[in-house]
Amino acid sequence: MKKRLALIISAPIFIAALLSAGLLYLFDLRSETQKIEREAVEHTKATITHLQNILNTQLSSGNVEDARLSLSVSAMHTGLNTLLLSDEQDRILLANRYIWEGSPATIVGEYDIALARQVRLAAAPLFGFAQQRDKLRGYYPVTIRIAENELGLRKLGVLFFEYDISARLAKAQLEAAMSSLMFGSLLLISALLVTLLLRKLVSGRIQQLVEVTQKFAGGELHVRSALSGSDEIAFLGSAFDAMAEQREKVEQALALDIFERKQIEVEL
């Protein structure tokens, strides 16, 4: 009984502590992930839009070297692992890795020709997270040059970027795990202390009362619980002791009466 009662008391407390730690981990990780993704979108939007405007101006006037320098400076932003400008035939004009220049844009595995053509046709940017949501990719239209002898006709290229947030996500995951581990440890220690306290104040005293009751039922009328305190278990023990005291007196009186009757019968 003692072990069963202690288990009934402690099991829900430990389960609640583990569930709380798990929920805290999920909440912290989700909150931090959303923050990182939001900041990544805002940062890349500002950076790439600024670069897009610069390239529009520089390439329209034929300043290719200035455009290359501008792209290289923008590629120095932390997280921008890939940054390139492709022409209408999806060949790389400029890139943060010079070795790519002149090669098909498909040399970069993440570059999607269909999306690039869609951006050229709509003349509007397109971006989104990768399937694993650890990278943000985008396509921005850029005026490469104004077509000769065709007033107002532009040659559009595509500025492609990939912004890597995997390191920040890993750090957020580690911090969320450490936070939930500390919180869970505190809850488990608290649960252990509460369990030990309950075992001492509840299950142990109930077991003591049960043992005394069994002895009393076995004929040991002199046993008492001797439970102290002002709680319900102590009150129950006091009631038992009072009952046992009264019962013992009754038994003693009955035994004395029987003895006296036998003496009278002997005298008669």
C-alpha cells in the first residue's frame, strides 16, 4: 500500500514536469524560429532591393565593373552564401564567386530556371523559404541594359540570392533545449521534494495507522498510533487511539466481571 500510494502521488507530478519541459521547448523554439525567419525576410528584402536599384542604374549605363563591385560588397553580408545575376539566357553575368561568371546559372543547384523566367515575365520579385526552411531564396528582376534602337525596351536579368539561416536555427534549437532542460530539472527536483514530503507526511503515516489497526485486530489491545499533528491523518489516529483506549477499558472491565462471577460461583 505504501509503495502504491507513493507511486500514485508521484507519477502525475513527474509526468507534468516532463510535459511542461517539452511544451516549453516547443514554444521557445517556435517563437525564436519565427523571429529568425521574419528578420531574414526583412534583412534580405532591404539588402537585395538596394542592390537591385544600384544594378539597374549601373548596368543600364554600361558600368559592369561598378556593378560587379556592388554585388561583391552586398555578398559580404553574413548569411548571403549565394548571390548572382543571370541574363535572359540564364547565363551568369556576375556572381559572388567569380569562377561562375559565364557559366549556365544551373551550375548553382538551387537556381530554378522556371522561377527565373516567371520573374522576367512579371518583372516582379519572387522569394520564399526552402523545404527545410533553413534557407531563404529569392529572384529579383534587374535591367541589364536598354535595347538599342528600341526605345523603352529593356533586357531583364535575374538577381538570385540564397540566405542561409541554418546556423541561427541550430543556435536557437540549442538555446531552447538548454532552457527547457533547466526548467524541467527544476520541476523534477521540486516534484521529487514534494513526493518525498508526501510520502513522509501521508503514505508513511497511513501505513503506520494500518499496521497499528492490524495489530489491534489481532488482539494487541495496548497498541496506539501515537500520531501527532493537526491534519486529518493525525485526527484519525487520535480517534483510533481513543477508541482503542475505550475498548481496552471495556475488555478489562469485562474480564474483571467474569473473574468476580467465577469467584462467587466458587464460594457458592
